[in-house]
Amino acid sequence: MTRAAQAERTRAHILVTARRLFASHGYDATSLQTIADEMDVTKANVYYYFRTKSAILEALLDNSITFFQQLLDETARIKGKRARTEHLVAGFVDQVVANRALSPLGQTDPSVRRNERINAGLDELAHKAMRLLYGDEPTDDQKAAWFLASDVGPVIAGLRHLTDDELREVLRRLCLRVLKV
């Protein structure tokens, strides 16, 4: 295995370990040392790849943010409010279910909101989504519907017993109902 391949493998292992620890113990209760101990490596090894715990969180959420940006771009090309909403909800729910271990770190989680880069990205996505669904000036009720439908961490935490397919269907129905489609 090349040095670059080994480095990428170690980086990916750090992310997998951090994801699991963040999901089981919470972001604030998980330190770089905890991640290193879980991996049976030195803290310096983790620090080499990620200077801060926040950098790990950013790396974990970057793929989701990129996915949602692409989903919103696709949704913008769809004609008709119902079709746009159904497409957006289907993509959103698929991504949430695929990353259900991170779902407790929702957009209102203090650990996420403390990170300015992630916070700004989530706010930008929320405003773009609301414009697609409700136009340039959504009402307070429409804004509330979006924020409620887009932060499903508590739902996932309460329905851990469901399979991915069952959870996907529950979330899809919930989001469509809340968004009034």
C-alpha cells in the first residue's frame, strides 16, 4: 500500500471512529484524545489529520452539505410546487437515512451552531430551500414548517428500531405533511 493510500485510510478511519463516538457520546463529550484512544493511536496521529475536533465535524458534514447544494440545484429545475417539494423531500430523507448516525447533530445542535462555517452553510441551504418551496418571501408559518421538517434528529432518535426503509417512509410522510403537500 502506498503512503498516500495509507494516509487516506487513516483519515477515513478517524472519521468513522469520530462519527460513531459523536453519535453515541455526543460531540461535546468526545475529545481528540477519546478518538485516539478508541483507535489505539496517539493523539498526535489524529492531530496530524485534523487540527481540531471542529475540523472533523466539518469533514463529516461537508459531503452532506455538498449533496444538499446539488439537490437544491436539481430541485430548482423542476416545474410545479408539488413536484419540487416531493423531489426535495425524497432527496433530503435519503441523505438523512444514509447518515442516520449523525442525525442527532441536527442544525439546531449547539455543537453544529458553534461552527461558523457549517452554520453559514446550513443557513444558506435553508434560505435557498425556502425560496424554492415558498418564493422570495416565505411567511413565518412556512419558515417554521421548513425548520421543523428539516431537523429530524429527534424523530430518528425516537425511532431507532425502524429499518432504513421504514424510517425513510415515516420521514417522507412527515416532511410532506409538515410542508403541506
